[in-house]
Amino acid sequence: MKPTIWVGKNGYTDDLLAEIRRQLETRKVIKIKWLQSSDMKTEEVQDLASSVSAEVIAARGRMVVLGAKNRGKVLEAGPARRTPPKNLSARDKIKSSFMGRK
């Protein structure tokens, strides 16, 4: 997954917050990158996530992955996925989850 939002030396502005909210509505998960010229603090990331009603899924270096919260919407239960046997390799597990067979 490539970053879709870049935060520059101005930090996050109202326009940037609006864009993050828009992308979370359509994608549910987005990646944000802080450029080298900008300051990034852990408190700033948590503040950003709370201001756009999202949760921090992962943070590493200057990259953060945000996921949209449920926001009170009822999710429909889809068909149950079959879990592949544990003795398969990671590649075979991914392949079987998409193909629906061993």
C-alpha cells in the first residue's frame, strides 16, 4: 500500500483533515507519510486520528496507517471464510483465501 496523504512542514491543516476524512469514507484504510522537512510527534498522530474519527492501525518511522472507525453503522455479516490448514506456507494461505480451495 502506498501513501495517499503527505504531511509537509505546515503540519496538518483543516484542508488536510477534510481530505483524510474523505479518503477514509471511500477507502476505510489510508496511509499517511510525514515528509523529512516536517516534525512528527506521537501525540500529534494520536490527535490527528481522534480529530478525524479514526484509529491508528500501524505506525513505523514517518508512516502511519489509519483505519476508519465503525461510526455507528451496522455491518452486514458476510459469508464465513474458511481458514486454511496451518501447515501451508504463507503464499499458499493467501492463494487459498482468494481461490477458495487448497
